[in-house]
Amino acid sequence: MKALVTGITGFAGSHLAELLLSMGVEVFGTSRPRSPMENLTPEVMKSIKLVECELRDSVSVKQAVAQARPDWIFHLAAQSFVPTSWVSPADTIINNIICQLNIFEALRDLKLTDTVMQIACSSEEYGLVHEDELPIKETSPLRPLSPYAVSKVGQDYLGYQYFKSYGIRVIRSRAFSHTGPRRGEIFVTSSFAKQIASIEKGVQAPVIKVGNLDARRDFTDVRDTCRAYVELVKKGEPGEVYNIATCTTHQIKAMLDLLLSFSKVDVKIEVDPARLRPSDVPVLLGDYTKLRERTGWNPSIPFEKTMKDLLDYWRERV
């Protein structure tokens, strides 16, 4: 088996590469000269085949797909930070939709009709969800509340359209919040973990800057999320969409309290206005019944272990 992973140097991509290699899959990954490589271990770097590719350039994408001729494509590359989409909405929407469109067109031009492509959409698509609509099913209405979420709706529906119009074997996944080691420091779980590690090392004053602590999120360990991606390309039904979730929520404040319980530091909590969004999704709680029934997948890593591993990751790097 051969797999092409876009965004392989990123958070989820690096974990997915390790999983695929452990299965004996030949792994190709797209990269750019400016791609950060620190998420890829030396062992992984020796085992994968990096293909230089600018996903916004259709010619570059077609060359990368032609070189790999993959059985599976995992499209993870994206502008994935919600606050950035408020600053650069046009770039977020263009980047996230056009990059995916170029891959679809490459598959059409190369007539790779047997290739299965998994596209990483997002629970942010659901946006404004009322309490009586929980837990969120794949049939729940989409009410996106950020430019990022709108871009993911575009990716999602573009996948459906290319399946219906051209028979591209697209599997759409809507992953709820996933975290764990290597999560970028701009994301809330890593931001808190890095601040705690920095306070422990004495390189930051004992003050933790926070945004909205009232939001509730359904957190999945990234390693479980990557297992779901693989199960979906193996067993998912093309054209369908699947939630990846745990059907459990954690308030952001409770997540911070859990991280602090692993440390002995005494800290003060301060709200940073720069960390607040123009509009925020109050609660995301996902129902993953459809994924479980189709593939047998269940989350396996406890939230406490995910948070402890994340804090230890930052302790090694501060």
C-alpha cells in the first residue's frame, strides 16, 4: 500500500506518518522549503519520501500525485487556526478550498479511480449548536461561526460534489478537537501546557494568560484521531461523512485545572483580550456512532493521559 499525506510535517500529519509506517505502508508526504521539520523524528525522516509541493499550484500537485500514485490520500494540510481566519479570511478560504480542488483535479487527470481520499474537515462546521441539539450527529445543521469554519464547509461539500459528479472516492471526516504531543503552541491546550512548563522552569512569571474558559469541547487524542483516519480509508463508505469524537465534553477551565493538577506551581489566571474571538462556539459534543458502526473504532486514550503527555512534551522543550 502507498499513502500520500499532505501536511505530513504538521501536528496530526507526523503522528499519521508514524502509524502508517508501523503498518508497513509506503508513505509519501508533501512539503515546502519553509515547512517545519521538528515534528518528524529522524527514524520517520529516513522512512518517508518527501515530495516538494505547493498545494496551491495545480501543476505542482499533479506532479506530486503522479510521483506517489497512492492507494490512499490523507489531505490534512490547511490553515487550521481559527483566530488566524479572522485576520486573514480570504487567504484561509482560498488556501483551504483551492488546495483540495487541485488534488481532486489531479486524480481526475491521472485517472486514479481506485485511490481513496480522506479529507480532514472539522466540527467547527457545526458552529452554533443549541443544547437541545446535543450530541451533534452528521445530520445536524451546519451554522459556521468563523471564516475557518466556512472554509471547512467548502471543503466538505466540495468533496461530496466531486464524489457525486466524478466518482472520486472521497471520505469526509469531521474531527472534533484533537490534541496531544506536538500540538502547536497557538492552540489552547498547548498554550496552557507550554505556559505551565515555562513557569516551572522560571522563564515566565506565574501568570497564565487565557481566553474564553467557558467553552466546552469534545477532545480526542491525536493518536486516536489518526487511527480513525486510517480506519475510514479502509472501511468508510465513499461520499459519506463521519464524526470523529468521544461524546464527552470538557470545559476549557476544567482542562486548565487538570493540567495544573500535574504541577506544583501556584499561578494567577488572567484573561487576555487578544485571545478572545469575535464569536465563539459555546459547545461541541460529537456523536461518533456512525464511525463506530462502520469501522469498529472507539477512542482508547484517556483524556488525563493526553494532557499529561502534552505537558511532558512541553517540559522537554521549554
